Amino acid sequence: MTTTRFAPSPTGYIHVGNLRTALMNYLIARKAGGTFILRIDDTDPERSKEEYVDAIKQDLEWLGLNWDRVERQSERLDRYAEAAEKLREIGRFYEAFETPTELDLKRKKQLNMGKPPVYDRAALNLSDAEKEALRAERGNGVWRFKLNHERIEWTDGILGDISIDAASVSDPVLIRGDGQVLYTIASVVDDTEMGVTDVVRGSDHVTNTATQIQIIDALGGQCPNFAHHSLLTGPQGEALSKRLGTLALRDLREQGVQPMALLSLMARLGSSDPVELRADMAELVDGFDLSRFGAAPTKFDVQDLFPLTAKHLQSLTLSEVSDAVADAGVPPELAEPFWAMARENITTLADLKGWWELCRDGAEPLIDDEDRDFVSEAMALLPEGPFDGETWGDWTKAVKEVTGRKGKGLFMPLRKALTGMERGPEMATLLPLLQVIRARN
């Protein structure tokens, strides 16, 4: 059975980069009728916070990315310890004691010699006595996985055939000196024991994948199908990493972005398929094809979310937005005609308040000097009411016959006089609502 996972660290809020990974794994699982696991990577006790765990769940629920089960890596430390012991037993795990400064000097020396800046495995030559002396002096060392120096190859679901020379990669640190288990081994153990079949993540993990393939093999596990999606850039191709903190999902939600707008964009961004607003999750699942995504950096512009949000809102019925309409202050008996008027003229639900204030209080007339006599004459022709859907047409027809004005010269001055704006809802829809509300006040 197809099993995927999303493994965020609870050290901050989910941003659009995280979402891309979560969504791809979710869609793969749902399209195959498989399992989607939410795995909390909380092995770092200093930085992991429960408030972020809750926030991650809230953001995923807001989007409708429902998981089948939750796993927490902090509850599986014994499994990682067993894996580490097995690697020691087979001679693939060794303790190293270099300080960050010493490692930096080694890298610089190798670069100056034209060599790849990889760890030189000096720790493998330490005697037991030397190790004891270093522990006494510096404390426990880090534990590195000993790579076999051979080519590591796999067929990537997005990037195609990948081949990496393990000799060009440093033996990865899997356990820190303070005992903290790092992502590289924790993820391997979890993916293996949880039966994860497919892993999609960012292209910055390609080297991690190469080392993890060897770790999986050393532990006797089954490699999942790996795919690495492109990284997001800003709209001009600039690095987005420094801006991700301002693109948290909860910030987008606060700005009024609708879930289906965000999902519709992120499910197709970077693929050969056009970005189109989808009606529901089922449409996204049915149309998802990992092979249609490319390797080139993918431009993301947050402004693209707002036209999609506006289009989504236009498709909603009153029952689907009733809370937002009520929050804007609209009385229940006026909610239906108000939504019919406003739905085509909002970008986010926050815009409803402004339209209600216009209907309730009116607007300061906007009348150009050359139109003052015309507007005065037109207002004298406005019938007493009650107004209905035909009033605007009948009134402007009468004004045209009396004044001779037509087209924009007829309609625009009247719109501006009634609403204080040059653009807005169809006046045939707005005029009755203005009349009804003012009659109530």
C-alpha cells in the first residue's frame, strides 16, 4: 500500500515551502488510496515547542490535509538507539571529536588543494586510549556513518536518473555529541519501520537522500521511491528562503487567502499543467501527476493567490459565507441580497465590511463640476420607490431621454454620485439594496 509522510519540525510555523512538500505527499497518498502520516520531527528538545505542534495541525486542518495518523519522533528514541547500535556492530558507525574550528580549517585546506571539502576520516585512526583522552578533554564526540565510497544511484520521480559519488560526500553526522539524534538517521528508521513507500521533498535534500540510501541498505530496509521538487524563488527569481518567515500559512490566512486558492496554486506550480482554480480536493487529487513537475527553480508570487481567492469566493453560496456576512454586520434578512451584490466585487471576505458600510451609511457623493447640473436633473427624475431590479434601467432610460446623455457619460456620473466610486457592483443590483437599507434606518 502506498504510504507517504510529512515530517515538519515544530520549531516554527508552516510556510509555503513546507506546504509544497506536504501537499505533494498528501496527493500521492490520496490518489493511490493509501496512507498519509503526519510525523512530528521533535528530536531537538531545545527548539521544539508544543505550540508549534498545535499550529502545524491547525494549518493542515484549515487546508483540509487530513492525516491518517500522527507519529512523534521524540517517542521513538529507543528505535534510533537500536539502529545506531546495529551500525556500530557492522562497523559503519564511528565516533569523531573534531571541533567546528578544526573542521573548518580542514575544509579550507582541502579547497586550497583543489580537493572536495569532505571529512578526512581522521577519527578512524584513533586508538581507544586516544578516544578516552579526547572524551575526557572535550566530552563525547559525534557519531558519523561510514559511507561506502561508491556511486549511489536512483531514479528520481522528478529529477530522473541521479548518480552521486559517495567519495565526494562527507560521512554524515547522525548523533551529536550531546546525544541528540539527527534527522538523517531518524527519518531512515521511521520510513523503514512505518512502511513509507514514497518520499517527496525539496531538491536541497538530494545529497541527504544519497547518504540515506546507504543507511537504509546497511540497516536492511527497503528504499522508498524518492522525488525532489524544485525550490521556490520570488517572482523575479530571487531567493525566497529569507522571506519564508513572512509567508507562513497563518499569515496568508490572516490576509484572507482561501484554502482552495492556495491549494490550487501549490498543486500545479512548477508543473507543465496550468494553474487553475479547482472546486475541491477531489479535483486536485484526480489531476495530480508527479511526473509533470520540472527541476527548474519555481517562481512564487503571493499576489497570484488573490485573484484565485476572489474567483473562489464568487463560486460560494450564502450558506458557505454566512458567518463572514454576519461578522460584517449585515442583518440576517438582508444577507441574501447583500451577498448577491457583493460576491462579484470582493477579493477577500474582509472586503464585505466596506460594502456593508456603503449600503448602510451611503457614501460621500463624487460629482465632477461639469456634471453637477446633470446629476441634479437626474436625481429629480429618480422615482420614489420601492426600487427593484428594473429601477436602474428605467431611471437611466428616462434620464437619457431628458438630457440626451448616453453611454459612459450617462452611467458614470450617476454611479459616482450614488456610491462615491467609479467601479463596483451592477447598479441594478446595488440600488434596491441601498433603498431597502436606508428605509430601515
